[in-house]
Amino acid sequence: MDNSKIGQHISGQFNKELEHIRNNVLTMGGLVEQQIAQAVEAFMTGDMEMAELVIKQDNQVDALEMLIDQECMQILALRQPAAFDLRLLITVIKTINELERVGDMAERIAEMAMRLSDTEGKHEQYYELQHMADLVREMLHDALDAFARMSIEDVTAITGRDEYVDREYGSIIRQLITRMMEDPRNITRTLDVLWTARSLERIGDHSVNICENIIYMVKGEDVRHMSQAELEEKIKG
């Protein structure tokens, strides 16, 4: 990590506290990334033990969110940070909330895997979901990397990929609707697959939100609700 962006304080302990919080965010992010990978694998292969593991890991994600949030509150109260340090803590609080929601999405995918296992066993036929999962996992990974480097250099490239995720989602919806129309017996099962695709699409959205938080941290500007073109223009400016 680039520590030069953190204000240099008279108290070396303050620097250590900020660095500790950033490291905890990345630990939480790594756990969430692992949840996504395992949830998708469980869905594709029908591995129920892996699905159960993803669901259990959600408690760890929730615990990390509460721990980091408490650490941020303590620093805000005791250190009264300003400028970049204050934006860093605000960004951390927002980012861990996004990560917790991503963890919830992974848990939902694992639950769908368990529901489908009762009727189908293997799910390799949903190869289109695998591609969509790869896209959103890469988005989240790169967003966390940008947070670690405290850099906005690549954020618009990351947010731009959300368009591809949305296209994949739309394509999957059309395929699933066709499947239900062809055989009404598929409706219940197909709806579970639809919820899985929706969860993946939301992970992409949360990754975009993390990128927007990073821009606020680095530039001090709120870029929420901007279009991709407006965001690119803001970064250039």
C-alpha cells in the first residue's frame, strides 16, 4: 500500500491505526471474493458441502464489518481526523457495507445451489452464469486493488465493465424466459436460477459503488449517480 497518501501525524500510533483498518478491509474483501468463487462453484457442481461453507462464512464477514466499523468510530471520536484521513475513514465505512452486501449475495447463490440440488444435481448447463460470475469477480478484485493502492487510475475501466455485466444479465433473463415458456414445469427451478443471476448482477453494482467511494477518498468529490461518460470526464479533470 502507498502510505504516502495518509497524513503524517505526530502520533505514530495514529498511522498504525489507519493502516490496520485498511488491512482489515482487504482481509474482509478477500474473504468475500472467496465466498463468491465457492458459491458459484457450488452452484455449478452441486457441491452442497461448499454451499454450506459459504453460508457459514457469512458470519465471519458480518463480524469483520462490525469490527472495522467500531474501529473507525473510535478513531473518529478520539483522533478527530480531517482532510484525507477523514475521507479515508468515511470510504472504509461505506466500502465494508458494500462488501457485506456482496457477502449476502454470495450466501444467496449458495442457498440457490442447495435448492437446485434437490431437483437437478449437476448444473454445468448454466455455463452463461459462469461467465457472468467471472466478470463480477474480476470487477470486485480490481476495485479492492484500487483501494489498496489508493489509486483512481483504473476505476473508470472497472466501472465500464458493468455494462457488459448488464448485457449478460439481460441475455440470461431472455434465455430463462424462453425456457419457462417451453415447459411450465421449469418455472420454479428457473426462477431460482434467475435469482442467482440477479445476485451476480448486484455484485457488479456493489463493485462500481466501491470505485465511486475510492474517487471520493482520493479527490474529495461525490460522483454517485454520474453516467460512465461523466465519470470519465471527472477523472480526467
